[in-house]
Amino acid sequence: MMELVYTPTREDLADAVRVQMRHGSFRRLRWLLPSVAVLAFLVVVLMLTGPGGAEPGRVALMASLGLLAAVLGPVLPRLVARQMFPMVERQGEHRASVDEQGVRWVTRESEVVGRWQLMARYAETSTQFVLLSADKGGVGMAALPKRALADAGDVDRLREVLDRNATRM
């Protein structure tokens, strides 16, 4: 059994949300938002260069839509993390136990057990392992920060446990 003790940070959450957006049902946003931005800017160009005069109100609306879609993509993980963090922060220190059955998290306010059937997929980032639920949408998500491990060799041991019990994304 491996033990991790850590206090989650906003950056942990943002990193986990980025992973979830790449592999879960939110992955559609990765191409939808840039597509909306490009289309909105093309409409602005057509309005400005087309025959007749462009209505300033419509040009401003489409330009604003394009700008919003272009900016929203990169900042969305941070916005979601900002919304989630107060709930996670109130939990205080997290203790996670990882073994062949699954992961058990204990905090000041809760105790959660996730069997590998529930958290059947994972992705590794430079700072943590992000567990994703088995459902097609990957709605459920949990993170195991590497900094919570006692030494560098534990990162490899945890990766081996995850590889035996979950599918690497």
C-alpha cells in the first residue's frame, strides 16, 4: 500500500481539469471554442469587406463573441478550479491510500473509497497522476500529486500500481 499526504492547491485542480478536458466529455470544447472564434472573426471580416456598410453593433457583437471564445479555452481550467477550490480547501489535509483494490481518501470532513472499477483510467502530468472515471464522459476525476510521495522511487511504484489496475490515457 502507498500513502500520500498532501494539501491540494488551486494549480493541482487546474492541472486535473486540463486532463479531464482532454480525455472526458469536455474534450469537445478543445475544438469547439477555437472553431467559434475563427468563425466569428471570419464573419467580422466579411461584414467589414462585404458590399454595403457594416452595422457597428453587429460587428462589435461578433468580434466580442470571437474574443470570448478565443480567451475562454485557455482560461477555462483555471476558472473551474477557482470554483471548486473553496470546497476542496475546507477539507484540509488529504491522506490517500493506494493499493490493488483502489484509492481511499480521508480528510477532516470526508472519507471516500474509489475502487479501480470506478476510476479505471488515468493520465500522468509532470506534477501528478489524474484518475478519471470509467464512464465515457470521464466526468469523475481525482488527483494524486507526486509531491505527496515520500521519495522519487515512490513515483515509479505508484505508476506501476496504476498501470496494473487502470488504463493509461
